Amino acid sequence: MLTEGRYGLRFIQTEEPRVASVVVDTRESKSSGEETDLKSPLFPDSEELPAAESPVEDQRWPRFSRVRISVWVAAITATASILGIVAWVLIAKHFNARLQTTHAELAFSPDAQTAPAPELIMAGHLGGPYIDHDGRSWGGDRFFKGGDAVALKLPYILGSKDSIVYETARQGEFSYDIPVASGKYELRLHFTEANFGPGTYAGRGGDSSRTFSVLLNDQPLLTDFDIFSDAGGNFRAFERVFKGIAPASDGMIHLKFLRGFDQPIVNAIEIDPERGKGMNPIRIVAQDNSYIDQSGKTWQSDRYAIGGLLATHRNPITNTTDPHLYDGERFGHFTYQIPVATGRYTVTLHFSETYFGSESAQYDDSSRVFDVYANGVALLRNYKILQKASGPNKVVSETFRGIEPNAAGLIVLSFVPDKNYACVNTIEVTDETN
């Protein structure tokens, strides 16, 4: 397929005429610029014809008839060439219009990538990129000044399936000067406390063992920040989120990490263009990998959870256009510590009873009963999925508005069993500013 532009035609005479075949690649072009091997021409080549025998002059025809035949053959060949060119132009216009339509459809997709790509930095990581469970590519450490790259000893990490992001860090007093395009951004700073608390190398400390401050464009962003205290323990993936971030006049986002008690540290930095007026939506599916639903919305793989277990099933869900959103669930006694920026949020919880009534012959509406709390405030009491959904393998959703994060910037959703285990399939958190 030709790229957009103007072209001229040039006819080249060859010894043997060949049937032209138009090849149209309807696949997406590769970003790397590699040529695509096209093996499916729109018009297959003609079969090879046997070689003609040497002509024998027929005395019944006048001698000049061979010239007349040659003229007719040349005329027919020229006409066929012109028709081929016209057909090629029409086909090219058709596919160009189809390509433009496809691009227009993509532009209006809810999660269309019209904004600059996010900047994902693994602090202290000096190797190649890492592809996380959502298919995002994290690059190595860059744009920094000062500090030291360190490797952390993590026996485990709670709240993230991508432990590699937290296995390295930049430590000491240091800064980052990150170039970005003009606009508004969501900034996420990723931390874990691996030096202080139970099970660490020193085997001591905890709250107040490490405090430091962070400046954004020379303005206070975090003051006397304590990872262990805010995260609620060590070896926990923890994020602080800030929305409405704009670059300084030089086109950069400047971050400075200043010592308080012990050394500042950061594991990863994430800068994502805002797709609305508030924080980008958080959509979590209780599965190992991300999922794109029928409306084009992306649901991130399971994260921020502490406690409980993931389970999968293949029960047919009957009252939704997106049954695969409910292929997995987290069950047990667990919490989700969801990091958000300052503001008010709408939280929607999606449930489906896929165990009682499916794998168990005996069940009733009270087979599973549990409570749900947000930062200690009850959202659901004595909740019964079977009763609310009117049976097994059906979807039921509960929405709560005006929820604010706690002082650590978290919406902590606690699922507490009463009879059998609590469970949830998906969680959606949206900024009410939008």
C-alpha cells in the first residue's frame, strides 16, 4: 500500500509482458518501519502459458497482415494497461477511504491513545525494558541527577503482580528532570519499604525509620513522607498519586527528593497524560491479565489487593454483554488499597455468584454473606449476591458516590466474610470531577 502523497506513472517495456497484480496490505503498518511480507495478492498471477511455436507464414494472407495484427495486439495491450491503471486507482482510493474510516473509529474509542505515550521509569534499573501484566513497557532509569542505583532484597511484594518494578530503586538525595509535551498529567510515584521493618536485613525499625520530602517544580509535593507508615507495612507496593500536573516553563517535570531522617528512595515514576478533567479512571478485573471490554474500555489486571485468593471459572454469565469480565474473582477476607489523588470518587463493585448454585447442589440466598467497608465506613452489610442478582451466574453491581481517600491517599476497600467467603469480580473507581 502506497503512503499518502503524489505519484507519477512510468511505463517500462520488457521482453515478455506480465500480468500486473495489485497487492493491498490491510494489516496495520509496523511502527519499526520493517517491510511486511505480503503473501495474499488481490489478483493472483495468471498460470504460465506454454511457449508458442515458431510462426509459419501462411501464404493465404497478404504479407502486410502481420503488421496489422501487431498493431491490434499493441492496441489491446495498451487498453488493458489503461484499464489496469484505472482499476488500481479505484482500489487504492477504496482502501485509503477504508483506512481513514478505521482511523476515525479509533479516534472516538473511549480509551483512544490520542495523547502522548506515558513515561514509565524504573528507578535504579540499568537493564532493558520490562513489559508488565498490562502490556506496558517500563524503561530503565533516566533523566536523573545524583543518588545511587540500588537493588532491593524482596522476599515478596504485596499489592502488585509486577514485583520487578520494585526490585530496584534510586536512593540518596537526587532529582529527575523529565521532558514532556505541554498539557496536564497524572503523576504516580511508586515505593516499597524494604530496609526497615519485620523480615528486613536489619530486622528493626518501621514507622519513622525513614522520612523524606519531595518537591515538584520546586514546590512541596510530599513533606516528611514515611513509606512504611502510609503503606501500612514493609514489602508492600505503594503509590502516591497527583493529578493536574503541568510541566515547568522549560517543558520539564522537575522532581527533587530531599533527605529527612535516613535517605530518600523511589522505585518507579509514572507520568500519564490525563484523559479528562480529573484522575484517569481505575478499572480492575480480578484476573492475571488486563481485559478490553465491548465498549473499548481497558480493565487493568488485579492489583492493590492484600489477602484473599484469585480464582477462575468458565460459568456462562447470562445478563451481560461482557461475560469474560467475570471469568475471575478474588475471594476470602481481603482488602484493596487503591491509590488516588485528592478528590471525591465514585466506586462501583461488580459481583456474580459462580460457586453456589453451580458447583454446589445445595444452596440458598444465604449461602454467601459478607460486608464491604470503604476506609472503615460500611458500604454493604450482610450482602447476599444470590439474593441481589436473583440467582447464580448473573451480574449485580453496587455504586457508591462521594468517597474520599484517607490521609495516605488510599481508598481502602475491605471485604469481610460473615458466612463463607467474601468475593468481588471487578472494581471501578472514577473521579467525580469528570
